[in-house]
Amino acid sequence: MNPAKPGRRQFILGTTANLTAASLGLYNLRPQEALAAGDAAPVGLRQAARAIRYDDYSDIWRNKWKWDKVVKGTHTRANCISACAWDVYVKDGIAWREEQAAIYEPSRPDIPDFNPRGCQKGACYSHLQVAESRITHPLKRMGERGEGKWKRISWSEALDEIADKLIDAAIAQGTESIIFDDGTTNAGNGPESAGDIRFAEAIQATRIDSWAGVSDMPMGAVQTWGMYNCEGTADDWFRSDYIVVWVGNPVYTRIPEVHFMHEARYRGAKLVVVAPDLSPSTVHADLWLNIKPETDAALGLACAQVMIEEKLFKQDYLLEQTDLPFLVRQDTGRYLRQSDLEPGGADNALYLWDEVSARPVVAPGCEGDGSGGRSLRLGALRPALSGTFTAKLANGGSVTVETVFDRLRAMLDKEYRPEQAAAVTGLNPSLIRRFAREMAAAPRAMIFASWGACKHYHSDLFQRAMILLMNLTGNQGKAGAGMRIAAWWGLDGLEAMIDASLSLMDKLRLIPKALRGLTPRDYEQIFTDISDKSPITPLMVFLYVHGGYKEMWDQPHLQDPALPRNISQYMRESLDKHWMHVHPAEDRSPKAYIFTGCNPLRRWPSPQIARDKLWPKLDLVVSVNFRMSTSSLFADYILPVAGYYEKYGIKYAQSYLPYIIVSDKATEPLGEAKSDWETFGLISKHVAERARARGIGPVRGYQDQPLDLGGTYARHTSDGKYDPTDPEDPVKLMDAIFANSPSVTAKSGREALQMGAVPVISRPRPSPVYANYSDFEKGDTHWPHRDFIEKKVAWPTLSGRQQFYLDHPWFMEGGESLPVHKDPPHAKSKFPLRINGGHNRWSIHAIWRDLPLLLRLERGQPVCFMNPADTDPRGIRDGDMVRVFNDHGHFECMVKVAAATAPGEVIIYHAWEAYQFKDWRGQQEPVEAPWKALHLAGGYSHLHYRMFYGGPSHAPRGAPVEVAKA
């Protein structure tokens, strides 16, 4: 029976009542200070109380679209790898709604523009900001960790108690026992992150490097290029003729940018997807290569075999830009070095065979070429790409040498013909040949292999094979072409603040290099020097040494069978040789853990180990976040920080967009929440005050150097230059950043805030995350690596080239001197299914994961996808609850039967909170996530750890499991 339709009078009365109720509800969410001041009721409430007109309701709709102000905003600490400007509509002190700001200009008249930018998460942040998970007051744990018993306390109480526990930890184990974790790019480029970093540096806490810890480290790029930044503006994709989406799902993960790929198809480009499943991105493809999981390197190498055999490669590019013409000794398998040929010769001087002089010649641009390895220019040299030659050794003997190209070709012909690769990948040999030929024939071919291409055990081999294809076809460094992963825009004003970490001697050593012009190799050395003098530790190393994970990761079934030693032996050598950093030292324990902007117990592999082994070591766990999360539930204190619309900030600047996006403060923080800038300033202040009140003398700081905790706040504020309690202080910091950043148009923080989107006008200086090495030209798209191609600048590798041969002893004993295909350790597991997944569409990590508005757009609870070929034999139907398990752990979730999923795969998209599962057992519990021992290698030019570069990357994909009805 249909309900009775309301009459006009009932409609107007009902609508007015609903508007009044909504106004009252949001009125109660106004900042506490405003309520205490006794402000008058909002205009909407006063109007609702007036006499109602029964002949018209248009005033209701007009009032709905009246605002007090519109503010430029964005979502500064949401790790979406995007930056989008929004108009935030504010009424009665409340952010009621947001709207995409269409303010971006096209780079060129013949290229589509960037509008609109934004996604459904950004479009509903005003809902999340007032959701049930929002934290508005300091909380102190009263029961056991994770029990959910909390007490609201004052800021003063919380800060004093936290400060005392931090001081106790410093007295007991030194300040390196205080662990600070701000995730990966859960950070911003302004005051929203500067405060917590200044706190960590002021107290000399250990900082966790989580870049590889979330398996986002493109180690194959680092191994090949000595760096990994390789992206431009997203509109440059439009210029490609052949786009390959390889281990990625941009329809889910690149919502603001993916339209450029689709628009390129309208222009005539071909879109190819390499993926086991019919993903949301695959449905848009012209060609789908439904490869078996984790066989990507075999496909890439088979394509390389076809290109070389059929002479589809660009020889001039290979001779100048790669190590393929470099000479390798046949007896040892190592590069021919000057130390082999001359007494006292350099070990980092490598050789080409010059066809003009018929002798080995030191390769220009290699690390030991005598001029600092600056230029690739060959001059009169004519290197041989192929050939076997004899070189006279320093001891009077001789040795037979061959080129890397010949070694590569011999390996490919022997092991990676399409017929052989077909048995591994499941693809038809004719399809492999078609793919290789089409890629080689395309004027501009591009491989989009973003962070998803980093999350498998042998992801580095995938990436080395992909980059090889882009080199054989001469595409790396061209517009609309090459391997694409990611890059950022730097802000020189922000980088200048980091310069303080360099000592006077470091700066003096840089003067000669600066006078002649710093090269990529020079910048990489600066990054290394800063890392070597900072208490920063890769997450996987920290968890192995201090987190209780050693026992799991040392198990035989998680070792690479091709390596002669297990991971513990490689770890021991790496730590003993100081290739890897670990803080605190192995003979000490972490005592305090502060995390902000991240959710470690949700994203770490096997979080039950951390809860059982690491957490008991910690006398203090502090969460500084704006919403309740899995990790916050296991904290001792929660400090509420302002939401994205409640503070000033600079969104980290991904290069997809030639703008720096900033966020103005639209409203006051809810409840007693404070900005990140103020919060960490207050922690530093209370540490200093409590240390002085307790009469604490110097404690052991970084590397046991004496540190005065009483001076923490002075160090934090640069001796009073900043005042975190001043509401305008964040803008002053932004003033300093923009005033000293000539690469953008805004010259002050306030100017930037008014603009919302600040145009980039020139290239910034390189930094650990901005190292694209390309000039920015207004009126054109932007693409990576132009310096190497157009200016002949040497790459920051041992060879000075894109280096495919690695003669590090570890790589040689592991059979990975050249890129190869290897099965992961779990390939022969007794469990028949493999967990795979990716970034979900309905949340940025876990931030929106429990928001009812978005949960309505999917099944509303954790769900995994399985092929009917796997569900039918197990008696599983769509909508059943299933148990996903192995010998290590388990979780329960709903199943969605989907033919688009590859047989043998269990796809569960990431970031469900553990509390959304039965018994709080989240999707990471059965994931052992082994990682490659070779990622601990060092002592070899570009193969070494430096912050945000080269840390060991674990493998959250491919965990072997079984599935049964719950």
C-alpha cells in the first residue's frame, strides 16, 4: 500500500520542520567557544520561527543556497596522491558543503584541461568532519589497550602526562627510544606537517621511514636509475600513442587524472591493460593481457626478446643512455674496471669498447670518469653495442670481455622466447609478439605502473623489465612516453628549512660543486648525507629488529630459494656494514610511540605481531589524529587535531597538476581540537617545562650525544621565531615558504590562500621526492627525465646510465644481475588461493572507510571478490560470510562472486578498519608479507639506503590462503 501523498500545507510544514531540525543538529556542532559566547541562533532558525507562507516555498530553497562565505579548501593530510581545489561553503560557522573549483587552465590549446578535479571522497568531507568517528576532546585510556574504555581529560593534563612519559623514556633509553611516525605521504607541505617534524627533530626522536614500509618503494627504478621519480603532468598522457596500464587501476586510484587516458583514446591512442582480473580500468582497454599473477617480468622480458631479435630497438638511444654497451668480464661476470687495467685504477671507472680506436675507453658519465660523472656526451667515441674483445690487465695478463647487451640477448634467447614466457604467463605467444611489436612501433609509448607495481615480492624485477622496454624503444624521457610512477613539485622555501640539518662542513664541501652546477649525482649524495646524520629508520628494519617480526620473516617458507642465505644473515651483514640504519640501537628498546596522520595497526602486515610483541615494550602510545581508527583504539592517549577545513595547509604537490593547492581555514576546530601545528608545539613546550620542573639534566640524544630537554621548545620554535599558540603563526610559516619559492607565482601565504591553486612557473630544486630532472615550460605539458636526454646529464648510477646490469655480489649470487623472472617464495604453498587487491574506490586509505554515506555505495562491510570457479567447488554463494585463512592468521568477510576476478585470486580492496571485522581480526592478519633480502644491499654506488629511497619493501600481495564458509 502506498503512503498518502502530503498536501501543500503538509509539505511546507514538513520541509520547514526538517530544515529546522537540520539547523539545530548542525548548530550543536558549532565550535564550543562560539556556543559559550552565547551567540544568537542562526538565521535559518529565526526565519523558521516566522509565520509560514502557505502559497510559496521558494524561500526555503533560496535560504538553502545562502552562505556566509566561500573558502578555498582542500584535504591536506589525505594520502590520495592528488591535490584538488575545492570551494567550501560556510554558514553559521559550519562547513555545509564543498564543490569542485574549476580554476585550472589548459597547458596548451590542443590539450584538454584539468577540470574538473576531485572525487566523491572530497565531495563529502564535510560529512566526515562531523561523523561519529570524529574525536573532539583529549582522551586517556582507562582500561586495557584496545578495550575501548576512555576518559575525557583536559589538554593540560594530557600534555603534562605525555611529557613526563617522554622524559622518562629519554632518561631510561635515550631519545632515540621515542618513535615518531607520520606515515608516508599522509603529510602536507605546510604547517599541518611542519609542526610534527619540528617536534621530532627538537626531541631527536627516531623517525620511521614508511615509504617502503607501505610497499610504495619502486626499487626497480632505484636500481636502474638511482632515483625513482618519473612522472609529469597528467595532461602529458594525452600525447601518448600507446598507453600501457601495468599493475595498476587508475579508474579507482587516479580519479582526477584518468580522463586524460580516455581522451587520448579519442585522439587515436591505444590503451592496453596488463592485469589478471577484468578490473574497472580494464573495461576501457583496447587490449587486455590477462596475465597470471606475479609473472609480469617474464612478459616484459619476452617482449624485449622480440624487440631485439627483430631489431625493433633504438640503437643510438641504447649507446648513449644505457649501460648495454658497457664491458663485462667473462671470467668474473663483473664490469671491466679501471682497477683491472691500471695499478691503482678507480673501481668506479667502467669501460666501453671504442670502435674507432679499437680499445676499451672509460665511459663518459660513469662515476669514476675523472670529471665527477657529469655528462653522457660521447664526443668522438663510437661504442660497440655488441662484440667480444680482449683487454690487457694490470698484472700483465688478459681477459675476454663482452657487452652487457650481448649477455642480455643471450639470456633472453635462451630463457624468454614468447613460447617459453607463455608457459609462465598464460598468454599466447602470438599475443606477446603483437604486444611487443605494437609498443615498438608506437611513436610514443608509455607504461603507467604506479604504486601497485611495488607491492609484490619481485616488483623490482617487474619494474626493471618495464624500464628495459622503454629503453629499447627509446621512449624514456620523451613527451607522452616512458615509464611513469610518480613525482612531486618541490617548494624551495620548504627545502631551505631542511638545509639546517646540513653541518657547516657539509655546506663547505658543496661550494665547489655548486659553483660548477649541482648534478643529480650531487643531489643524491646530499640526500645520503642527511640520512646518515638523522635518526631515521626504515619501517621493515625497525619491525624486524624491535617489532617482533624476526621470527616470522626468518621462516624457511618466506625465503627466496635462489639465495644462498636467509634474510637474517643478509640483515646481519647490512647492519654490521652500516648499510641499513636502525634506531634505537639493537641493544635498546623503543619506549614511546607517537603517530599522526597514519594508522599503523591497520596497514602493517600481520598487525597481531605488533600488538603482541611491540606494544608491550611501549610505555607510551599517543595518537594525534582527527578520527578514531584501529590504531587509536590501542593508544594510551588520543589528542584531537583539527579537520582539513579547520586549519591552514599546503597539500603535498603531486606533479600531475601544475599547481600548488592550498587550504584556508574555513571554520574553527570542533570541540577542543587544535591544529597539528599548535598540538606538537604544545607537546614540545610541555616537555621543556616538565624537564625544567623536574630538574632533568642532559639525556642521551641522537647517537648518545647529550641533549637538553629543557631546550626542546626553543629548538622547536627556532628560539622564538615561531609561536605555535598564535592563530596566525601557520600563515607566517606559509609566508616564509612561498616568499622563498620562486617556482610558483604566490609570494606570501595569504596570497596563496586567496588563490587556492597556485600556478607552477618553473622547476624547483631537486629534493628526495622531487627529482624529475626536467625543465618546466609554461605553455606545454611536463614530462620527466628531459635533462638526461636533452642535456646529456649523467644519471645518478654507477655507470651514469640507466643501468640494467648490477654486479653487486648479492645480486650476482641471487641471479639478478640482469632483470629476470623469479617465482615468489610462496609459489609452492599448500594453500591454493592468493590474496590480491588494490586501493579501494570509496575511501582514501581508511579515512572514509566507515562513513555511512559511502558505505551505501558498496556492500557496506568488508567484502572479498572470488571467481565462480573457486566458489562453486567450495559451496560458497554470493553474499555468504567466509573465513579467509592460512597457518598464520585469518579473518571473516562477505564474499562477492565475480567472474571478473581471475581464478585462484581472492581480491579484497584495502583499508577496511579491523573493527569492521568479526573479533577485530582485519584483512592483514594472514598476510606475512615477506621481503627481499637484496633490498638491504649497500656499498655500491646507487645501491644504498637514504631516507625515502632504497628501503626494503615488503610484499602485501599474493599471500597464500584458503577460503571456506564461515
